[in-house]
Amino acid sequence: MTVFGHRIPMMASLILWALVWEVVGRLGLVLLFPPFSEVVAALFTVVPTSTFFDAALITVVSFALGMALAIVIGVPLGALMGRFTAVDQFAGMWVNLFVSAPLSALVPVIMLLFGMGTATVVVTVFLFAVWIIALDTRAGIRHVPPSLVEMAHSFGATRWQTASRILLLAALPEILAGIRVGLIRGVKGVVVGQLLVSIIGFGALFELYSRNFLMAEFWALTLVLFAFALLLSGLVSRLEHRIAYYAGVRQS
């Protein structure tokens, strides 16, 4: 970020928001926002407890299962949409519909189908993440030059070899971009699922803190979730940079 010709680290914006938060909290302008220093202090109170670790384990397991399903189903679905026009016409409308639809409204329906346990949270994470992964995979497959496929066929490659060694590798930048966005949406999905239906994991802690007006602890837990989402996004982003040379193959 450059301001008046001077390069400023992106972390400076976070520091600025923290200062504004601290001032608003000290002045008592908004009762729901305690000073940022109190929130940071609450982190050291909340995180080391067994209650937090138990809730984190439930949340991480639900999130991991939902994301694994989203990747296993989303990538092949997007690849089929990008490769075959009939599949794209059949599934494209539904994929775009679910991407733009308010998925939170579907959570009660999911609850009726899967109950009020962990399964509902897993399905919620899956629904929040799978569609964007499918769309980005489709875009990546569509950007693969036909000449690469023709070259593979000329060397006698089978359909599986063409898909796994040519199409998926050339589309890898877009696939990883979809997974990165899907991870962030999945974090939102796990919170929605645990708050609206299954009051377990972090959802139970959010309910406890809000009901007892423990706002410092509430926002401390929110910061943990934000940090978790940013960490996952950053790890996938670094992986994107490491495999960026695959995108160059499409220019040949």
C-alpha cells in the first residue's frame, strides 16, 4: 500500500483499526464494543481453557470434513462443467443459484434432514464452499488451450491422463483460488451452522458470551475465527504463488 509516495505495510491498517476500536471502547460510544485492549486481554483468558479447546476441536473437525467434501465434489463437478457443454448447461444454473442464494435460510431445512448434530454443521460448511470451488475450477478448465489437449491426444494419452496431467494441472491456479475463497466461506458456514442449529463448538461459546454480555470474550473469540480464516487463506495463497508456473503453460 502506497500513501503520498511512501510504502506503508498492510499491517498498518490493522493497527489503525485497533486504535479506533480502542478509542471507541474507552469513550463508551457503543456498549457492545469494549476497548480493544480488554479484548486482547480476554484472549489470554479464553484460549488456554479446556472449554475453548473442546469447542475448537468440534469446530475444526466439522470444518475439515465439510471442506474435504466440498473439494472432493466441487473440483470434479467444475472440471466436468468446464469440459462438457451438456453438464455445464445442466448444472451451471444450479451452481450459480446456490452461489448467490442466502444459504443461511437453508440451514433450518438442513436441520430437518440431518438433525441437530455435527452432520448439519458439516453439510452447512459444504454448501457454503462447494459452489465457488466448482465455478473457479470450471473457469480454469475453460482457460486451458485446446492445443494442449490435442497434443496429449497425439501422444496417445488416455482421457484420464489428459484430465489429470493436462487439464487439472493447467487449471491449478484457478482451482486453488476457488479453494482459498471456499475456505473463507467455509469458516462462515461453520459459524452459521453452530449458531443457528447445533449450539456446539464455537457456536456454544458465542451463545454463552452473548447471553451473559461478556463482550470482551465474545470479540476475542471472533478474532480467533478471523485469524483462523486469514491463516488458511494465506497458506493457500502461498501455495498459489509456488505453483504459478502452471499458468504459464497456457500461454504456449
